[in-house]
Amino acid sequence: MHDFTYEMDLPMEPAAVAALFTSADGVSRWWGPTEGDGAAGGVLVTSFGPYGANAVRVLESGPHRVVWESIAPDGTTPTGHTAEWLGTHMQYDIQGTETGSRLHFRHAGLTPDLACWDACVAAWNQFMASIRTLAETGSGSPFRV
């Protein structure tokens, strides 16, 4: 089965794109209210209010590649899809282009055989659009508690 992937060109330098995935502030600007450490070895926890929280361990946090592993959030209620996401990896590969950057996103392990596939694809499409809007206008559309 194929993992969920998404690719887009953004009018931002690669370092600015990487910053969206390597700090709690950056993730909060496009995904939702996030706390934690975006450096390699750190953990980021994003709140989705009454729906629970997503937690990721940061495996790589470089200027051209960021990799997160989905983990169970400590001390908070996980979102409904957490059990299916455990151990999956979110990979953000960033390349410089003449007009900014190309972002290639892959959620390795998020495949059509998972029960959450349709809902997760819709959510990722929404949050990828949030990244695009943030890059183009300076303001994304993250989940707000």
C-alpha cells in the first residue's frame, strides 16, 4: 500500500520552511497549539482540544530533512487515531528552488488499509494547505483550541 504523500512549492527559503517543523512555535503556526522541543531527540505535543493530543519524537531536525515518529502522549488524552499512528513517521524533505523551496511530505505508515485513512488524508490536506497559506501570507490556519 502507498503512504500518504504531498508535495508543494513554497515562496520561502529552505531554512524558513524547516523552522516550521523544528520548533513548537513553528508547528503551532500551521498544525495546532504545540509545546516541547523540536530538536533531534525532543518531543513535540500538539493539542487538538476536546479531540486529544498528538505527540511526536523528533528523530531528525536538519535544515533539509525533518523526521518525526508518532508516539503516545504522556499525561494527556491521545487523539482517536493515535493507536493507528504509533510508530509511523512524518518526513519533511526540503529542497531549495529558484523561487523558494519544494516541500515533500510523506507520512510513512499512513496507508489506505488503516481505518483512519479517509479522515487522516482530509486532515493532512487541510494542514498542508495551512502550510501553503502561511508561506504565502504569513498566517496559517492551524487548529485552534
